[in-house]
Amino acid sequence: MYEKIVKLCKEKGINIYNLESTLGYANGTIRKWKKNTPRVDKLKAVADFFGVTVDYLITDERHE
């Protein structure tokens, strides 16, 4: 999941820090998702930001 978010950030020309700031998350919040499961509302906000589904972030499928 974290790797997909990094990829989406690169495609959009931003970094994880910018994404966290835009979404109002504390610095390091998304990086913690490498090892911890995020709350659904936070994951949904990331999916909405990139125009993808939560399923895309947590699986190999892309539903648009």
C-alpha cells in the first residue's frame, strides 16, 4: 500500500510530506503505514485525493 501511494505521489509530482500536509496529517503518518494498518477514513482520504479506490491502494486492482 505504501509503495502505491509513493508511486501515485510521483505521478502527481508531489512527495509524501506534501500529501500529508495537504490532507492535514501529521508528518510521518503515511510513512507509518509501511508497518501499521491505517484508519479507514485516512486511507479513504488518500484514495479520494488521487482519484482511485481504497481497493486499488490495498490490492493490485485499479477501479476507476
